[in-house]
Amino acid sequence: MSHTDHILVVDDDRDIRQMVGDYLRKNGLRVSLAADGREMKAALDTSDVDLVVLDVMMPGEDGLSLCRNLRAGKHRAVPVVLLTARDDETDRIIGLEMGADDYVTKPFSSRELLARINAVIRRTRMLPPNLQVSEAARLIGFGQWRLDTSSRHLLDEQGTAYPLSGAEFRLLRVFVDHPQRVLSRDQLLNLTQGRDAELFDRSIDLLVSRLRQRLGDAAKEQAYIKTVRSEGYVFCQPVVLLGDPA
Amino acid sequence: MKVLARPRRWPGVPRTLGMRLLLILAAGLLLAHALSFALLFYERAMATRGMMLAGMAQDVPLSVALLERLSPSERAEWLPQLQRRTYRYLLRPAQPGTPLASERARQVTALVDRSLGHRYALRARAVSRLPERYEVELTLRDGRPLTIEVTPSLLPIARWLPWVLAVQVALLLACAWLAVRLATRPLVQLADAANRLDPAGGGVAMPQDGPLEVAQAARALNALQARVSAHVSERMQILAAISHDLQTPITRMRLRVEAMDDGEAQQRLLADVGQLSQLVREGIQYARSANVALGPTVRLDLPSFLASVVDDYQDMGKPVQLGELAAVALHTHPQVLRRVVQNLIDNALAYAGGAEAGVRIDAAGLVCIDVLDNGPGIPEASLEAVLQPFHRLESSRGRQTGGTGLGLAIAQQLTQALGGRLRLANRDTGGLRATVELGTAQPTRASAD
């Protein structure tokens, strides 16, 4: 491949910044380093950056507000992986609401970070930007269900929550991001690789049938997910963005 | 804590302060009441006797003179009209009896004698002692006997008097009971408040109104609660701050070790760093679990919830199974409940190598989430202690299994935050049963999966 992905690592801790940079370079990526928001903006303006690794806990302007500003500015298309200090649901939710594409919890391993970076880049490459619908909304409606993207559960018409497993959620998310579009098993596998990609060994077919069960979608009717013989699957319900849950 | 020796009990003395106060007050009031009534009766007896004597002094000479004038045949007709409440006249000699016994009787006889101007020879005889009755015999001028039968008695008591007495006593008892209640209820409230005292500061403050002493005690208790919760939250903040500040150096260590050449030393260091970071992570979780931000509740379908948790473990290749799944939904906080169940499953995985999670409704109608394992279980004596932070069983393979001693404490704290209760019990078949008792069940969607 002629193109080398360019990663911008923003962390106020010099050692972490450099060690992460060294590891990413060793693994064939081009790396720039920034110590704070100012340096980050300068780097984004002067060179093409494919992905930003952003520390949340920084003196001055913190990572969350940097991320939000990034999403509002001209570099809005650049994917962001957050380095969060706390393994906490609210941090994860806030981070993803601020527009981050993924996050890694400190203390992280460099291998884990690299895997996340690669997954996010692959995902953004696969998706034309106009199809990344669910990024914007916390609540997505389709059929008789609403999907709460921050709490990762389905809501029925009475408002009862039906939680999804991580893999089910990622698969459904890919489907509602690409409604009416045939997705191959390879595509689905790539897009749904989760945090524990190495250990994920269920076949996509099994996962689809599990998700159908969750949606109450009988295999015969296939009202939500249709099997397209020898091609893959298609999500056949229209998708509505509903904004924040009521 | 030093507990004062219980004072020796008197048999028969009631245990409660209220009962004792009531007993003392009631006894005192009844006694005082009885005394004043006795005095009243005595006074009344004296007065009636005085009246009787005065009446007799005028009445007896008149009656005797009248009877003297009447012919013997007419006398019997007049007797009823001469009769008084305490004495009457009889036209017969006195019954045989003993000489007068009481001073009073002799006084009466002397009075009769004086009022008759000592013109008659009187023979007084006591006929009966209880009720006292005596007869004074004299001989009329025509030689016929006349006997004055005296039956001294008090004026009869009015029919309504016992009722008034009963009402008075009842009134006194009611007042005593009210006073005792007023005095002891704040004590009960204080004890309740002390029981509810929540180290995390969530307890309910005592109302500081009411009588001065009660208000003072309430203020003192509220201040104590505030101090305890300030102390606890300060310690939690310190724990969180330390844990948090440790993460940057641990991250540096980890990255540095990973950059080293592969080898046994690197593996060992990585394991150490992993343990360190787990301890830090759970330390933060524990510090936060005391006052976790709950947010709004959601009606959660519990079978789907457990399936999603278990699926996540299975996707990571962990031996976690679904058990009994009752169709129930419950208003709760899914993220917090998820952490509770995950911690219980992690504990089962660490000590038993596998876990089974299920949901059922118990006999009391409570929704119970069970996490079962087939491990060695926990000695009965330690079932409570393992819920304490940093507690590990002596015999456990603690660090080798990766436990920090915080997982169950976090689960316990979070369960309490959810308004539930965490119970541990050894299963009959061996292994541990961790039960999260939540609220009462709500019917679930009829057309469940």
C-alpha cells in the first residue's frame, strides 16, 4: 500500500506520547505528537491526519471538549480514539456523544490501542460519510423498535428496555447505519469486530440469528434482516433518527 | 466497642422505659387519689355523726314525751312517723346483749340520758357489732317498755359517685400514658434515625423541632451523621484521587514493559502491571460505588438483560451459562445492575472457573438474580465478611486468581444503591449462590421472545 496512515497522538504526558508514537511507528504508521490542544490544532492544519488519539485528562482544555470542537470545525471527518482514565460507563457514553469513534481505557496496552486504531480506520474507510447516521442520534427508530445507542438497548413501544450484547449491538448498529443495502459477511465481520476481536469467533450467521431473535424477527418473515442468498444480509426497515430519548 | 454490663433485672419489672414510667405515674396518681377520697369519707362520717347527735338531742325528748301522752294502743301507729334514718322506737324491752363496747355508743346513751333530763333509767345493750346496732331501753311512766334502737350508718353514697371515680381514674391514666409517650417517642425516633444512619450521607436527617431536649439530641445526631459522611466521602475521595493519579505512571510502566524484549521478565512484569492496574481500576469503582450516579430508571426486561451479559462473556470465550429465566421486567438502572452482575460473574469465574446466571421470583414475590458456581464456596462464618472491601479468604488463591478483594464489595454497594440486597449462600450441591434481591416483579410483555 502506498498510503501510510497518519496518526496524531495528543497526550500531555511526554513519556506516554513518545512510547505510543514509537510503537505505532514500529507498526508501520506515520505519527505526529502533540502535547495539548494548541499543538493538536496546528498539526491538523498543517498536515493530513487520518486519526487522532486523544487523551481525555489534560490540563487546560481537556480531551472531551477538544473532541467536541473538532467535530464542530473543519476537521470534523477525522476519526478520534479517546484515551480515558476511567473505566466508567458515563465516561464512555459522554466520550461517544462528544463525537469520539472509540475509546481505550488507561492503563492500556499498545497492542490494544493499535487494534482500536486499525478498526476505526477500517470502519471509516468502509462507510461513505453520509451513511454514518447513527453517530448523530442517541435514539434510532425502526419497525416497532427504538435503539438507544448510548445505553445499548432496544426499547419496545411500551418503553421496556431489551439490552443487547456488545456483538449484537455492533451488528445492529452497522445494519441501521446502512439500511436497504446488502452487506457481505466479510463486511459485517470487519465492521462488527469489537473490543475483543481476537476472541470473537462466532460466525456472522449465528450472530444474525441471535439478533433476529432479539428483534422478534421470525426467520420465515425476515421483517428486519433479510438473507440475500450468496451475497449477505440487508436491513430492510426504514430508519428514523429520533434524537434524545424522551 | 465496650458494651456496658446490663443492670441486674428485677423480676416482674417491665422492660420498656415507657411501661416503667407509666407504672410509676399511675401508681402515684392512684395512691394520691385514694388518699384524698379516704379523707373525704372521714370528714363526711364526722359531719353526719355530728348531725345525728344534734338531731337526737332535740328529737328524742320530743318523741318520748309524745309517746308518754299517747295511750298504749295508739303508740304503735305513731312509731313509723317518729322513726329516723339511724334510730327507731320499739315498744318492747331491749334484747339481751352485751354491755356497750364502743365509745360512740356510750356517748349516744349519755346524750339521750342528758336530753331526757336524767328522768329515766336507761339500760343500753349492744345487740350486734357488725353492723353496729345497740338498743337503749327505758320504762315509760305507765310501766311499758320503750326501746330506742340505734343503727349508726353513713349517709348512703350517691349512685353516680363510682362512675365519677372511674372516669377520673381513666382520665389520669390517659394523661399519664400521653406524657410517657411524649417522653419516650423521641427516643424511639432517635434509635430509628441512628439505625438508618448511612455512612455515605444518604440517611434521612432527624427533624429538629419538638421539645428542647429532643431537638438537641436530634441536632447532635444530625451533626454526627454529617461528620461520619464527611469522613467517609473524604476517604473515598482520597482513594479515588490516589487510584486516579496512579493510572498515568501505570500506563507508562505498561508501555515501557511492552517495549522491552520478549522474555520471562517481561511477562512477569506485565502480570504485575496488570494486577496493579486492576487494583487501581477497582479502587476507583469502589470509591465511586458509594454514591454512584444513577440517572433515570428504565423498565428493563431481565431475561434479555441477562442474555446480553452472558453473551458478552461467551463471546470472550468465558464459560458462563444462562440458568432459569423467569419472564420479568423491573424499573431499574441497567448500567449499574450490569456492573453488579458482571462483578458476581467475575468472582465466580475467578474462584470457580465458571458461572451460571438466572432470574427468578422468590417466595416473597421479589425479583432475584442468581449467579451460581460450582466452586469451593465460602465457609459459613465468612459469608458476611467477604462483602467487606479488601477481604479475602485466607485459603484463597487470591492474587493468582486475579482477585483484588473489591469485586464483591463493589457489587454490594451498587446493589444497595439500586435499593436491593446482595446475599451469598453456599449451595446444597456445593459452590456459591450469589443472589441480588431487587424489588417486586412487574408483568412482562405477553408476547415474549
